[in-house]
Amino acid sequence: MSASIGIVTFPGSNGDHDAWHAFSHDLNAPVRMIDYRVTDLSGVTAIVIPGGFSYGDHLRCGAIARFAPVMTPVKAFVDRGGPVLGICNGFQVLTEAHFLPGALLRNASLRFHCGWIHVRTESTTTPWSADLHPGETLRLPVAHGDGAYFADETTLDVLESNDQVVFRYCDANGASADSANPNGSERAIAGICNKKRNIVGMMPHPERATDSLIGGNDGLRIITAALSFLNVAV
């Protein structure tokens, strides 16, 4: 089986086709849709866990998806150092599975947020942010009701000291401001990575920002990094 980007789809996922289109049409990269019951990830060189409402967000967002059969080979893939990107609900799944620390709580406004925001690049030492520059500001869409990143102060301090905060909410000029934090995330955190740096979870949707015709293409700055896993030139 040829190398491909694997996009995991759960019952209730709705960002899987957005991710598939972004990689296959906008980047012309080989993509494989992975059903949640699959246990063989042979040929997959990078994994995307997309947004949506896996299992209807019952119990907690991502709480049931963490037990899906596919998560066993995903863990083995992660343990081997394979690159994984969790977007929105995918970020929630990764925290529920304890692949990433912390949790995603209800937005501070108690409302669903859907619109365009800005994030500042804090770390470029992950496979998904390696093509960015420190301090680079991206304009990306969000669509979530439970996007407030939370962790205790000790964990937050560890994330900061280990350079594990990958993206932080900011204004259009890259400056931090309470008004630029759409969901009340601790320390305005929009995305983090694990200690091994091969997993990134983020609430904004880069796969929905790949064409200026749909509002912007800053998301390409993130997902094009996946092609390096496949040695695909663009």
C-alpha cells in the first residue's frame, strides 16, 4: 500500500471530508479515509483526527471516541513517533485519550463560536508547524462549543517551559488581548503538542482555510508540512 495521509472518521465526524479535500485537492496528496473500526494502519505516514461531533459528543466531547478500535493502532503509531494532527474534536479526542495533557471545556460565553480568529505561532519545533516562523500570525476559522483549553497551573507551566504551546490566540497584529481569546482558554492557548513533539492538537481549523475563495488560505501553512512525511513536492 502506498504512503498516504490517514484521516480518521468516527460516527458524527463532519470535518473528515474537509480534511480529505484540503489534502487531496488543494495539495494533491495521497489520502486514505480510515474508518473508526479499522485496526491496520499500514502505509499511513501521517494521521489527521478531524473535527465534528464524534458519537454525538455524548458524555464529553471525545470521551467515547477514545475507545474506538482505531485508537489502538493510532497509539502504536504515536509511540513509533508518527505525526498526528488533531483538529477541534480531534484535539478533544487526543486529550481524552491522554495523548495530550489538559482538557477542552465549555466556551466561557456558553455559546457555540463560529467565525474567523487569529493565532500566533509559538513553537515551530513540531512536524505541523515546522514551515512557520516564530511569532507568525495566521487567520483561521473556529467552530466549537467546547474549546476552552484547561490544565492546572503546574501543567501549564510545564507546557510553557517545554515549548509545547504551539499556537496562541491573538489579535490581527499578533498581540495578546482578552478580546482575542474567543473561548476563555487558559493563557490563550489554541494548540499544543506532546513532549515528543509528534502530536499537535488545535481548536482552529486549518483544513477549512486552504483557498482564498472560502475566506483565506493560511491553513495551507500548516497542512503542507504533511507532504514532507510523504516526500511529495508542491
